[in-house]
Amino acid sequence: MVLSDDEAALIKAILTALRGIKIRDIDKALVILSKEERQSQ
């Protein structure tokens, strides 16, 4: 699955907004998204 920049930004914004709920799980998701972004560039 490939995300556009806008989609990735939206997902990051949502994850950031939800961080207070399950910080560790969401941090893992953000790290995975960051890695995928770097690989796709």
C-alpha cells in the first residue's frame, strides 16, 4: 500500500491526536510510517 503525502500527513495527524490513549502502540505506528516514507523517497 502506497500513501500519498497528503494521506501520510493525515494519518500522522490522527495518530498524533490519539497519542494520549496508547502512546507506545501509536509511537510504533509512527516509526513504521516514518521508515516507509524514507524508503519511498
